[in-house]
Amino acid sequence: MTALPAYPGNYVDPSVEGNALAIRGLQKKFGEKVAVDSVNLDVPAGSFFGLVGPNGAGKTTLLSMVTGLLRPDAGRAYLDGVDVWRDPAEAKGRMGVLPDGLKLFERLSGRELLTYLGRFRQIPAEVVTARVDELLEVMDLAEAENKLVADYSTGMRKKITLAAALLHSPKVLLLDEPLEAVDPVSARVIRTVLKRFTRGGGTVILSSHVMALVEELCSDVAVMAAGRIVAVGSVQEVRGAAASLDDAFIDLIGTDHRGEGGLEWLQSSSV
């Protein structure tokens, strides 16, 4: 097993106070490839925070280290003031996670899945039952509660995994592409639940490459490219004078205008 990165004793950076997530010098390499390059980032408590970037920017790798799924080569991550890699059990108790492509217990029904996860977290049985009832209703899954997860649609799977992430009443939600391939009805339900979560004082950190979604939902945003944070601030600050966040994003990461030249043979012609 790879050793935990060396830290200076039990030192805690005082600047992490007031942040739902504070990242300090987080780094990860795969061979010679630097996936995350000494990233520093603060996510204010109570914010709806977007982490955006092109495919391969390092977003998923960064969130995997923050959630304790992937061991960093260097740096620290504090979740609600708790060092994720020094006190992983405490940190994970304060977070709810919806990874992209999460594997589920396919042969359980939706109700059975949530009940099992609640009891696994040692939540009292009567509390689990009450919370599962509410979550199934709010997520519009009550009619499918006895249906096997294996038979759930993509939208239903996203909703049941979000319900699982919320079940233990976390302070921070970390979501990787939560609306990808989701139908409009399910997407609206998920948006509504996430907005309610932040209104109640929770923090949402949403990773996506869909700028319109981030611009609609998020109060703050960080743009990531080639393993680094290239811009961070409120959505308005990062967008600046650009017509949209999408335009600002293209300006920030650079583009060589691929797709504009060649392919003349696609033009209508008398072949």
C-alpha cells in the first residue's frame, strides 16, 4: 500500500475555517501523467459550487481524492474542517457522494437499497424508515419502491443514488455529472432537491462539463484544465464580459477552432 503523503504533524491550516471544502496542494500522477497538479481551492459553506472543465481536465480525479476514493500523492483536503485522509471516517460521515457510474446493489428494490444503506450507517431503524419514506416520495420513486434497481431507468438510478447520498443528512454533497443522460422530468426533480439542500444550509459541489447547467444552478464556479484551476469565483466573476459561461470557458481553456475546416466532402454536391 502506498504510504500516506507526509504532513507536518497535526497542523491544520487556519484558512480552512468557513469553507465546506478546502483543498491544499492536492496532487496525483499516473506514471508520467500529472492528472491533478498541486491544486488549491476553497468552497464556501452553503454555496452551490460548480467544478467545470473539458474531459480529461482532472475533475473526477480531484473529487476522488477529496472523497477518499483515491489516495493523493501530496496535499491535503479538508471536508467541513476535517482532514479527509487523517480522519476518513469522520469526514465521510459529513459528506454525501454521487460518483459518475456508481455501481448499485441491482437485486435490491429501491426501498431495500435505502434501508440497507441507512442501517449500514447505524442510523436507528425508525429514523431510516421515516427518511426512506420521505426520500422516495420527494424523488418521485414511491410507486417504484418495490421494483428492483436492476429494472430502474437511468433517471431513476440517479434519483435513488441521490437519495442514498442524502439519507444520513450530510453537510456537503459531492456530485459527478448528476444529470448526465437523465430525462427532463427526473432532471427537474434532482434540481429541486439540490436547491432545497442548499437553502437549508448544505453545500453542493457539482462537477460537470455542461456550462448551461452550471450557469443555471451554481453560485460559484472553478474552471479546471490540464490538472490545474485556471479560474475561480462567482459565476458572474468568471463569466466576466463574455456572453455566457460557455464562451468564458472556451476563452479560459483555449481552443484551436477544430471542426471549422476540412470535410468539404460533407457539402451537398452532385457526386
